[in-house]
Amino acid sequence: MTNFNNDYMMMRITGAYLKPNRDTAIWRNFSGRPTSLNPKGGTRYFTIDLNKSQLIEIGNDAIGWKIVNDIQELINDGWKIKIYDARDKYPDSIPNANLNVIVSYEHKKPAIYQHLDDVKLELDQDTIGGLDNAWIDKAQIKLGHSKAMTAYLNTAHIYLKPNNSDDWAA
């Protein structure tokens, strides 16, 4: 475990890979729409694939930031990381390490910015739902956590791909 006090620890992810909505798997629900797991709706969330994210750091601005070299470090610190083992048909693949992030406007409003070309737009709880099916290129994200180490969005800069992009991997 790190020497940081977990009460003030945050996670900063540069080049975060936000899982896209595909088939029946719901990885993004910024709008808080009803789903099979949350029939009443209202819960806003998204999932980050930590294996595909470029740089993960923990700490805070007051005590400094430490680069995370191993996902197990985050698990040992109490972050709720879900590990999904590689399937039998892909024996050389790395297990998926996913972090579910809650987007809440109840206590402290998160600062969320959408970037497309040279335009920066601040999103609020009425406009954030547009990210559900957006073509996201990359993201810079800062997360806080609850006492139970559930990740909550603090700040996000979401960079969108232009609509004419030939790359369909959102």
C-alpha cells in the first residue's frame, strides 16, 4: 500500500480509455437513463479500461502524485477495480482491469469539459448525456472517492473525434 492517507487520495488518469457502448454491454451512462441494472434510472456512470489508459497517478495536489506501475497497487489501496480474466480462446491476453466511475451532482458539481477541434464546452447535468454515444478520442480525468473507495468524477476533459473519423473504436 502507498503511504498516502486514503481520505485525501485521488486518482489522475491521462489518456483514459472510456469504454464505448457496444451491443448490450452498457459502459457509459452519463445521462442516467434507466438500464436493466438500474431500472429507475438516475445513476450516471462510465467505465475506464485501466489497461488501455496511458498514465495513472494517485495522490493529490498537496502531497504530490505517484505514478501507478501495477493495477494491483490500486486494488491494495482499496480502489474498487474489477478484474475480468482473459477468455480461454485468448490465452496470451491480459485480464481486463475496469474502474466504474460515478458522475454525481448531489454534493459537489464535477467540472466536465468536452473538446472538439478548437472548441471547449463545459457540460452540465442537462448536456452531459451527449457523451453516451460520442466518439471519444481520449480523456484526462481526475477522480475522488467515497469512504468505500467508490470512484467519483471530479474533473474531466473529454476530447472527441471529428465525425468524419475513419476510426470506429470510440
